[in-house]
Amino acid sequence: MTELSPAATAAAAGTTGFKAPGTTPAKTPRGYTPGLAAVNFGVYLALLTPVMVSMAFKIQHISETPEQATGSLGLVMGVGALFALIANPLAGRLSDRTTSRFGMRRPWILGGALVGLGGFALIGVAQSVWVVLIAWCLVQAAMNAVLAAANATLPDQVPTQSRGKVSGIIGITTPIGILTGSFLVTLLSDDFARFVVPAVISTVLAALFVLVLKDRRLTVKPERFTVGQFFGSFVFNPVKHPDFGWTWLTKFLVMFGYAGIATFLPFYLTEKFELDEQAAISTILIANLASMAAMMISAPIGGILSDKIGKRRPFVAVAGVVMVAGLVLLAFAPDITTLIIAQAIIGFGAGSFMSVDLALATQVLPNPDDVAKDLGVLNIANALPQSIAPAIAPAIIAFGATTALGGYTTYYLFGALVALAGAVLVYRIKGVK
């Protein structure tokens, strides 16, 4: 793919400041990287604070029994993640076709953030699991639209040789979002504030990113969006594009092992270690601090080293194995200190995996003119485990409770085995070292 100078790019686009489809920039625009990191931080802050802490306690507050709370949490998280699965690639595909004078991605970023804010407010005041479920589905759809459109700007704005560094910086936003959310929950005593305050921050950051983004703009109206294209937003041909297929499967398996941990950690702490709600929240904050510190070390190092060495697969594989080790330690944790150490190990592996995995993914995309759609399809591998893992967790935990291992130990060991498979299969990708 030929790199163009800023002047040539503007001329090709026909509008100064907007990039022509299918071109790679010679230089990353000033302010783009911190802006993209900020919007990712905002999305993860808003979405992962409920996943990590507040949703479990919200469900617990409106449930009659612990068993009912476990089942309801699995239902809400599982169905909500299905909406994320659908919304991310669909919004990405639609943003590829958006002809707004404000650009291709900006309307989706700001619009999604505003809709998500309304959904979070509804969850905060809900007194029924069904209302929470409906609102969470709305939130997942809206915030994943933000994520799809924002991250689709990466190939538009960043040269190939710099994407590992940028994606490494973006990778740091996940643990920072988790830690910030955990800290906010310790300061906020009611459910409404726990959901709305992170969402307000997310909306502000999305608005700021929209202001600084020099978005691509389509000057030619695309063909009519057909039913076939709609369903095509969620699929790809793994035979025609095997590297993309193996990248998808690797991400799915590793994220399956990672996805269910945070959702049920509050119940793990209150049931196995007999902590009350405030003590559990404080413990989660400490565990997330340890995880964030580890991720902040591994994410940029993994991205930068993979750029320098010119290899992606070894970093993804090693990161997956490190996560597996942390999951096994978490499964058998005899005390809170061990649990925190396990979370740090998982975070160290996850930081490197998420940063290098994104850089690897941008090198195996099937179509440079459908970047957002293809990244959205890839994000299904991110979202689908977040649907399947919570949905099957109650059954695995219940089964494990009848064995000598125990419910949560069985669940975390199952996740470790799935993640290990992902770490091994990354070497089926042949087009990237």
C-alpha cells in the first residue's frame, strides 16, 4: 500500500483534511493518539465498571437470593454481550458507508456516547432485572458503536510501522479504565451514581475526540445497503482469508478465558472469602490496581518490542500463557493476597496480548476499504466470549460445587484451558511473523 504525503492525501480526498479510502498516512496526526486513547479509556470506564463491580451489586440489590442473583447476572451479561456482538460490526460497516459532512466516524462516536449515557441512567434507577437487561443491551449496542467507529480510525490515521506503539498505548486504557471505575465505586454509595458518573466522563471524552479528529469523509455516495450486506457485516470467509480466521479464533479463545473473571469476582469474594460488599469493593480496587500496574508495564513494552523485532505471534502466544498461569493461581487462591497476585499476573499477560493483538489484526484485514466492518467482525471474537462465558458460568459453577474442586475453581480452570488453546493456535497465522 503506497504511503501519501498530507498534501497528496488531501488532493486525493478532494477535501482538505480528509483522507482518501485505502491510503496509509505518512505520519500520525498531532493529537490523534492521546485522543484515541482518551475515547477508549472513556468507553472502558463506562462499560467495565459495571462488568467489574457495580452490575453484580446492582443485581444483588434487586434479587431475593444469592442463587437468583448469580443466574440474573449471567443472563444480563450474556444477552447484553450478544448486542455488543451485533452492534460492533454493524456500526463499523455503517460508518464505512457514512457520507455525513462531519465525517465517517464522528457521528457514530458522539451519537453512541449520548445514547449510552441514557441507558446507564436507566440502569441506575431500575428496580427490575428485566429493566436492567433492556437498558444494558442498549448500552452495549451504543458503546460498541463508539468503540467500532473510534478504533476504525487507526488504519486511517497511523502508518503501519507505528501501529504497535499506538495500539500499545490504547492497551493501557483498559486497565486505567478498570482502576478508575473501581476507585469511583468506592466513593459512590448509590447505584445511580455508580452507573452515571463513569458514563458522563465517557461522553465528555468522546466529544473531545470528535473535536480533534480529522475524519475521513466519503465524497461519493455508496451503493444501497442490502440485506446481504447487513448479514455480511457479521461474517467473513475463513477459506479465502485464513490468517484473518485464525486471528479471530485466537482472540476468541484467549478472551473467553479472560472474559468471565471480572463479572463473577464480586460473588467469588463474598461467597468463598465471606467478605461484605464494602470489603469486596475495596479488595477489587486493590486487585485492579495490581492488574493495572502489570498491564501498564506489559502493554507498551509488548507493542514497542513487536514493532522493533518485527514479530507479533510470539508476543501473543507468551501473553496467553501468562494469562493461563494467572487463571490457575486464581482458581486455587487460598487467601486474598494470592488472589491479588493472580490478578496481577493475568493483567501482565492481558496487557501484552491486547496491544500486540490489535497491531497483528490490522495486518491481516481482508479489505482496506471495509476496515471498520472487518475490525467489527474481529471484535465479535472479543464480544462473543463475554456472552457465552457469563451464560454458561452458573452451570459450570453449580457443577463444580458438587465436586472436590468447588464451583469457582472449576470455572477458572475451564477458562485457563480455553485460553491455552488460543495461545497455541496463534501460530496457525502464516502471513504475520
